[in-house]
Amino acid sequence: MSQPVLLVRGDREYLVEPGTEKGTDLGVLEIPADVDPGDTIETHLGNEFRVRRLRGPDLFHHFERTGAPMVPRDVGLVIGETGVSRGDRILDAGTGTGVLAASMARAGASVVTYEQDPDFADVARENMALGGVADAVDVRTGDVTDDVDDLEPSSFDVVTLDTADAPAMVARTPELLVEGGFVAVYSPFVESTREVARTAREAGLSNVRTRETIQREMDFDDRGSRPSTAPVGHTGYLTIARNE
């Protein structure tokens, strides 16, 4: 299957698959099957779009959403803190839109991800195809806690969780992770984060640490430079622990 590409004109961006057709208010675009990044495509009305290669952060902006997806900076923290890389096997729960699962697959990992809502799971599968990682991400419908006894012990390099029942899975991660493997738990709430950290320590995981994920944009103008007073940069809490 051909890799999807972005069609860009000014502030317009469309994620498309080669060999398809895209209708816009500027005309219809016929995307050749052999299209390459850097090419220019004209609509039937003569309006030009540039072809750009899909990059990881583009997934956040162009995947169909079934809720609030993990933002790129938090995806980067998970991948950076756990060292997800080519050849790793990842167990993920709480697929949602699938931005994290797809990003880890684009880093070279193979991902098994669980989504409890069947409709959300269907959308996630479509997003994996759109992101060019359908072969690397196995989207399963259901609760991972129901299947944990059927998962092969010591077979995952990283476990990533974004679910309300994360503490229950954290308690089982030592039997699922390889030696030196990581678990990363994302939560928007302090209460569940505290329970995750406590459970991780009780389960014998090491280097348990929790960080608030927060980032502030800067404003620069003639008066001076300061952090933006626009939307608050807090998104949630990330707990990392390691299986020793």
C-alpha cells in the first residue's frame, strides 16, 4: 500500500492516499499513484497544491478524532522516556484516536493496542491505515484486563496505558515486560496518577517517577517577551516505571 501524503496550499492541508481523488472548494485534485513529496498537483480549476511527506506530528492534526488525542509533546515524552525504537514490541491500552500507537509504530515498533469502544476501535483502524502503519498496529476491541492472562509473559518491551483502570494493569506489568522494560501511564487526573504510582511501587517496579506535562508558548512583540497568557499548557500527568 502506498504511503499517504499531505497536500498543502497556504494554511490548507489534506491527508490523502496516492491514486485517489480529493474534492476541495478550489477544485478537484487527482492524486497520481506515483506521487512524490515535492511534486505540485493542480486542481481542475488550476489551483496548485504542494505534496509533502507525512511526519509524526501531522497525525495529531489529521487523524479522525474520537476524543482528545494525546498531544505531540506528550507522545514525545512517552517515546523519549521509554526509548521506543525499531524492533520493540509494545502493549498499549486506551487507543482512542490512535496517535500514540501510530507514532510508536512509525518509530519502528510493533504495537498491540486495546480499545474498549467498538466504534472507536474501527476509527482507530482507519487511522492506522491513513497513517501508513496498519501492518504494525494490531487494534483489538475489548478491555486489556480481560486478556492479560492470555498474553505471553515477558514479551513486551514497553507498556503504555491511558485508561481509567490503569492501576490494575500496572500491577500486572512485571509479568508482561522484559527485564529492563518500561511502563508509561498517562492520566489527566492527580487522584488516578497517585494510585498508579503507589501500585507501581507495590508491584516491585523501580525508578517510579511522575511528572506533570506542561508547556508554555512564548509571545514576542515590541513591548517585550513573555509566556503566552492564552490556553494553559497543562495536559496531564505521566508516570514512568521500569521492570528490573
